[in-house]
Amino acid sequence: MLTLQTEFMQNKETGFVFPNYAKNCILNIPKTVLNIFEPKKYQSPLKNKVNMNSKNINKVALIVVDGLGFNQFLRHHEQNRFLSNLTSKGEVYPLTSVYPSQTTNALTTLNTGLTPQEHGLFEYFIYLKEVGVVNALRFERIDAKKRNLVEEGFDPKIMFKGRNIQQTLTQEGIQTFTHMHTSNASNACTKLVFEGSTIVPTLKTSDAIVKLRKNIEKNKGSAYFFVHLETLDTISHEYGPQSAEFTAELQSISHLLQKELVEKINAESASETLILITADHGAVQVDPNQTTYQNLEAAPLLNRAFGKNRKRILPTGGPRDIFLHIKDEKLAETKQALSQKIGKKAQILETKEAIQNGLFGVGDANPEFIERAGNLLILPYKKEAVWFEGPDGRKIDFLGQHGGLSEEEMVVPFAIAKLCDLKR
């Protein structure tokens, strides 16, 4: 069954879609996983959507197709056997992602059940007061030397000290496995977010899916499998989400899921396995040549606050979500100046107002999140990109972008089906 009705609020003026954290959001998928394994102990706001009988299910595989928005799912599912079967033999719903609609942010939420303002790993590049701006995935400085912070004596747990659902499941006697590309399998962020899970490194989508099937068949007890398929996002960035290349990559992924998982898995394993399909975010097509660039060495961005070593704190985020640390006494002045300069391209919003409006979660924000997020946001409108002129002269060149609040970026599919039903 395919549900088209969306339960989220979209601002008619800006087109922005805010995360529906309380109900229809990927935030609630971890709670759903826990509920499937231990229905009397854990509850999920998505429970009413998941009408599937989970009796005799002792394995759950959550497959995250990086960069697959709900609108893209709708455009392609009828011409795609695997996606079409999800709608006819399972259930498919739209959910909102988290903000920013970025992979690091969404994967942390999907594995912890925490909102961005709780976990604090909301971007690929984040500001840590102890160090400065860092590459969160690799836990290294972003300067020319890209120095590893562990070698400098820093503990990666300054980035995240929380708990994931894998640890909770392990305590319940359920084995957990994480299938992801080998380039990310051993980095600092992975070790934090997937702590306690057995990491299964992969090279391509093909071996990721084959290894998943073999892993499901090999493990006879209860088990949870988290699978991150990243190639669609790579293609989307390079060619755009509306490209023939994007369509071909989605067909390739779906074909592999159909042929190597659904059709080849043995009947016994299929009968006890539930498949969940979702995405971390969608994507929007942009024209890199129309990017609005701002000069970091000119007003008003000279009003940036000073951080470690008395250096102005660099902007973090990306061309669709920009986080600024501005001197408190210059905040109103900077907001007004940016609104005058780029107000037709983006909304300029104080971070505290965004937090109050629930952009990053519900309730009180973690103080560390507030330190990292700064005090001023640039929220580009649909298909707009805003970035900064750097000393190296490098320009934005990706055709596909995400991180922003457009429907294309923020609304993703959530599908649930029994493997045995998909085999029929």
C-alpha cells in the first residue's frame, strides 16, 4: 500500500518543510525497530502506520538508500519491480527527515533515536570549542595538514557521548550488524554512532546486498541489520537528482535488492525477516553557476566570533544550510545586513528562534549543540545555494545538493515489508 497523504507542515511563503519530530519523522524509526523486537517494552509513534503482523519475525534489516527522496520514489516506483512490490506487498509512507537534511545528522538520529539538538552531530563539519572546526567523520582538523585529533590527544567522545539502539538491542540478547562502505567503516564517527555493533565493510552496493543476505541466513537467532547504501547520493551530487544517471543508479540498486536479496534468500530466513527501507534525505537540483557567494573577509562576515587560538570561527554546514558564529554584540547588525544582501535568496534566522520553533528537535537543546550551531542561520530557498569565497578560489560544482528545507530534501520514503511477501 502506498500512502500519498503527507502529515507535515509546509510554509507556503518559503516552501520550507519542518521536521515532524513528534510523529512522522525518521527520528521514530529506531523506536519502531525496538517495538518490533520488544512490543511490550518499547513504543513508537509510527506504530499505527505499521499495520504489519510481526509475529514470528526475529530479524529486522533497515536499509538506508542515501539520497532517495519521497518524490523521487514516486517518480520511479512504477517502472521498478522492487519498489513497485514494496507498494503492493508492503506499506510505503512519507516521513520527514531531520534538519539539516544531511547524512551525518540523519544517520546519527537513525541509530540513536535522538534529535539533532540532543546528539549534536548535525553536520559533516562542526565546530568544537575545544578544537575549532573539524571534519566530524574523520575527527580531524580541516586545515591544510588535516591533523588527526586522536594523535593530538583528543577523545572522539567529545563529539558524542550518547547511546545507540544497537547497545539497547544487545542488552536484550539481539545481535546487531552494520553494513557500510569500507571508507567509513573504521572512522571515528562510525565507532561512536555504531558502538557495540559488528561492522561489515563493503566495497559496492553489490557486495553490500549479497553480504546482507548471507548474514541474515547465517544468523539463526534474533538480529538487527543496519545497511547504508551510499552510491545514489554520490550520483545525485555529480549529475543531479533529475538526471538519467540518477535513474540508472536507482534501477541498479533496486535490481540488486530484487535479484540478490529477495529472490535468492532461502524461504526460512525470508519468513522471519522484516525489511525497512528509508533514506537520510532527498536532494534538490541546483545550478552551481547561480551560487551566491559571500566574502568572509568583508562586512558583515567580519563580525564572526573568535574561537580557538583567537581565529574567527569559519562557517559550518553546506550551501543549503549555513551555521554562523557571530559576535553577540554584532548579531542584530549582521542579520540585518545579510537580509539586505541575500534576503531574496535565503531566510536569515537567529539560531535561538529556530530552536524555539522546533527546527532541531523538541524541548531543551543540549548546551553543546548550541555551542556548535552558533547563533545565526542562513536557510536558502528552493534551488538556491549560498557559500563563501575562500582563498583557494574553489567554487561549488555539485548539481545535486541537500541540507536544506525544501520538500525534495526533507521528505523521504519509509517502506516496510516481510521478505517472504516480497518473494511471492
